[in-house]
Amino acid sequence: MPCLPACRFIATQAARALGMALALAGPLAAQAEDRILTLALARSAITPGEETFTYAVPKQMGWFKREGLTVNLLKANGSTAALQAVASGSADVAYASSLNIAAAVDKGVPVKAFAGITVQWPYFIGVPPNSAIKTIADLKGKRVGVISLASASYADLKANLKIAGLKESDVTVVPVGAGARAAAALKNDQVDAIDSYSDSFTVMKQNGVDLRLLARPPQMAKLFSVTMVTSTALLRSNPDLLTRFARAAYQGIIYTRLNPDAALKLSFQEFPELAGSGAPGGPEARNTLEAMKIALGDSIPAEGTPAQWGNWLDIDTSRWEALLAFAHETGQTEKRLQPAQVWDGSLMKGIFSFDRSKLQ
């Protein structure tokens, strides 16, 4: 039966309505595809650390958005708290210490590391230059500051004490925070020594507290610290989400290495609370830049250019084996874990699938 004019009119109008609906739905559909990802940072306050070059820089440059992600930051008070956020579903990804990850897996927490952030162990124990404390063993009977009881610095202290033949009860552990807060604790004679990370010591020096770092045990030579970690469920169900996040974050690392001043400005835009944000060319800004460079140094090779680094944050199995042996020997884990229990490097090829030459 031939279509009457009214029939054709209705069909035409329906087609137009459908076309308009699709046109309107296009941007909305694209917007709906942006996945909100929550990142748990193992710090309760913003520092010039990895949150600048793996979060602030890629966010401000639009690289997370380009990957279809809206990334929100959750501040957690230490690696243990960050891991709890991932395990509970409050966060999708956490930045946490490798030792804390091993300890969590040992206790049955369903988390797994999937991408490296640091290539060195950034934790040291520092004492005032005129202190009688010369070795780790000399800490017996002393007050030692740590960032928090959920932090990697606390895990580092316990490991150092065990290697030196001391028990935790041989010292008084005092949570003092990091950077300026830790410097204040020393100035006020609340502690005799502090266990903290490299850029925190830089901030302490900028606050008038210059410390002498104690020699670390040789067992720590192969250790590394912060890695990206997620739940085993998310790793199985949405590996592409994790790949996209880490790919944008890694571009931030390389961009910061090549353009530190520009990266600092981007960090100030994202984190106005960072010291010096009100005076980009002033001494506080220079101090922040120095601390950021020191933190970045823990995440990149000491030599060569980004084009020569290869997939440098794909943590080698031998380094995981060394770390897990250390974790077991120093009492961080009850069981001697195997690398496959804590690390899945299957996403690294996709994470590194970007053009480094475009980050100049």
C-alpha cells in the first residue's frame, strides 16, 4: 500500500526527531563515557612529591581527560590507609609503599601493584649534625619520629631496627608528620631522630633543620618504594582503565623531567596550597622546585634521556624478589611472598604506548 502524504510527513518528522536526539545525545554520551577514577594518595597533606608530576601535571595538561578520565584525589594518612581505601572500594588506585603492599597481601588483603612510581628507596633516618647517634644501633632508648603509624617511614624504621638487632620497644616512636611539621618536632626537642623520605628532608632543611643521614643497611640497595596499586577485582574487570590512568601519569613524569619550571607552575595551579604559589619567582617557589626535583629523582634513572630509559618503571622480578625477601626477613610479612602475588606487570606495554618526543 503506497504511503499517503500524511504518512510521509510523520515519517519525515520522526526521522528529524531521531536525528536531533542523536545529535543532542552525542556530547552527552561522550561525557558519560568519562570514567571517574579516585586516586588515594598516601599523604594527609599535599607535598612537592609524586602528586605533582603524576597527578597535577597530567590533570592540568588535559592528559587524564584525553584518556576519558576524571581523576579525583583522596588524601589518606599513610600507605596503610591508602591500601584500605582501595580494598574497601573508596578508591580505584593508590600510591603506596611496596613494603606496605607486601604486608597487606600477606594479611589477605586483595590488592596488587601494577605500575611502578619510584625506582629507589627514598627513606632515611636523619639526626642533628652534632648528635651522638652515629648508627642505627645507637637509636636504642631514643625518640624517633615517623610520618604516621600508617606510613612507609614507620615500616622503614621497623626494618632498620630489626637489622640492627633492636626491637621496636627499644625506641619511642613518635608520629610527627613530614616536612615543616617534622622540622618543628626536632626544633621543639620532641624527637632525637626522624625517619622520612628524601624530599621531606629537603623541606626540613628549608625550614632551618639540616640533618645528617645515617647509613642504610646494604640489604636496602635493591629496594624501591611507591607503586601504583589497585584491587585484584578491578585489575581483572577493567585493566584498560588502569592502563589509561598510568599512561597519563607517566607522561607527567617525563614532562616534569624535561620542563621542571612549567611543571611547577602547573602544580601551583592544581595545588595553590603548595609553598610559594603566591610568588612564582620567589625563594619559596625555588624551594618547592628543589623539593620536587629531588622527589622526581627517586622516580627516574639517574642518567640518559627519557628516549633512552625504556620501560624503566616496569619493576624487574629480581627487584621484587629482593624486596619480598627483605620484607620477610625484617618481619614485615609472615610468609615469604612471591612476586606474582603482589605484582602484575601485564599492563606496562600499554602504559608506555605514548610518544615521548611530543613531551619536549
